[in-house]
Amino acid sequence: MINIYVQMLLIIIFWNSDCQIIPRIEECGLSCSQGIHCKSKPSSGIFNSFCHDAPASLPSMVLKSMKISTVMKCVQGSPCSLHLNIKGTLSLDENIRGLEICSLSLDTQQSQCTNVRFARKKSKMLNGKKVQVQFNCIEVNVAQHIYVTMKTVPNYCEVKLSQEYYVEAGKFDYNVDRARKIISVNVSNFLQDQDYYIRLCHKWFTCEDVGSFAVIKGKESLKSVSLKYSQLLPCLCIEGWLAIPDARRIQLCPFENGKYYTKVLWDNIVYNPATQTLAWEPACPVLVMVNLCRLMKSNDHCEDIQNSFKNSPEKVKYSRVDTHPRLCMK
């Protein structure tokens, strides 16, 4: 056996993902701040598609800060449905009669538009004041890629807000049982009539399967599963997604920042006496700089062996290695 002293510089690269809680509503609708009465009606979007030059008196920031989120509409006795929650701020002006809010599915090219109109007398009295408009009646599906626009009515050129948005659902929490090597995962905030997939994977360029996989049935009351693992590695992630085509996947990598878990990466150093090969292959993606060196008796300094430097993102391998007891990998 060879006693190998190992010192490695590990730069571990991961992609972290957040999980957002989806608020629930019983009714969708339109609301406007400042006590302004506003109402909405469906629109084809055709009549407001051509823009006009804005009047010189119109403020440059008449529209700003559009925010989009997902809400879940749940009515007792009916399946829950997902809706876009769209908020935007408008500076009231005598040249503006209302807003047009449109959503375009980039997957199907289907669009939905709504016209928002303000009570004219009240809006004239508050000319120049900012009013926040909130609309959450556009129904969407999980995993949809949506393009949302907000324009003035009439449509003034270059007075427009737009944003791309991905619709997703699902949030999960976890608990680790180190004695039994089990990760328990609880899933919440996904559609009740949809199944949900959960698995453990190792995060490389993609998340590679490690064999632990489970299905949570949408109609079952219990929304938790237990997944077995072999090692708590920095790249071990929990991945979940709805059981529908092209669903976006949510990843949680809880062990990526722990120094304790990076020590396990150094265990995969193997010497093959038959081929005289010394190799190290990490279980997670790392950028590593390696040298072979000779441990000095006098001061425990390890002197680099010439032409042995390697810089590799994956496997490091040395051939025809002499089995000297003071040969080290640094």
C-alpha cells in the first residue's frame, strides 16, 4: 500500500435554485389603488396593436415596475387552477384612457388580452398621481413560457412594459436521517390532480440520476417520500417536477456549501499495481490543480516532481508511477 498525502485546491461549481410558495386565491379579479374605480373586459388586442406618437406633455415614466407572479385559484369542490398575477404602476394622465394587458404563450402562440378602463372623472382629479393596477384572471398551465405586455390606451410608441415569465408550481422541504442514509422530502403547493416526481441526482452539467426516484400521487393525502442515498456529497441534489411533458424542474442542493461534505471527494484516489496507474476521479464537478511531489525528511516539505502538473475538471491520472513511500499527490 502507498501512503499518499493529499492537498487539493477544490473549486466547486454549482447551480442553486429557489423554490417559491404559491399564494392561493378564491376569486380572480382586477383592483386599482388610490380608490379609483376600474373595470376590465376581454380584448382581441388588434385595435390597440398600432402605436401613435406620444404627446409632448406625457411623462417619460408613465408606465413602470411591472411584476409577475403565479397564484393558485382554489374553489371548494373544483380542481385548483394557476393564474398570472400581474401588477403595474401607471401615472395618471389626461391623454391615457386605460391599459391593455396581454399574455402570449411562447409555446402555443395563443394570446389573451384585457382592457382596463378608469372612471374618467376620478382619474382627471388625480392627474399625475401613481396608481397600481393588479390583474390575476389570466389562466395558465404549469411549465408554460409566457410573454406579458402592458401598454397604454391609446397605444403610445415606446410606452410599454414587457417581460418573459415561466409558470411553475411545487415547493419541497427535506429532512436528513444520517443513521439510515435517508432523505425525507415533503412536497406542497402543486396542483391536486397532478402527480409529482422526486429524485436524487448529482449535479454536473445536468443532474445525473443516482437511482433514488419516487412518485407522489396528486390524489393522495400524503405528500412525502423517502429516498436512499449512499454519500452526502456537495453535488447531491433533490429534484422535483410535475408529471407533465416539458415541466420545469426545481432543484435543491442542500449540501453544496458544507466543508464536511467536500472531504468525501478526496476518497476516490486509487492505485492499480498491475498497470502502475495512480488516479483520482471526483464524484462531483471540481476544478483541481495537481502535482506529484516527494516528501522531504527534514521539514515535511513536499517538493514538486518536474513535469507532473495537471489541471483537470474531471479525472486526474498518472501512468508508470513508482511506488516509493514518500511519493505524494499534492
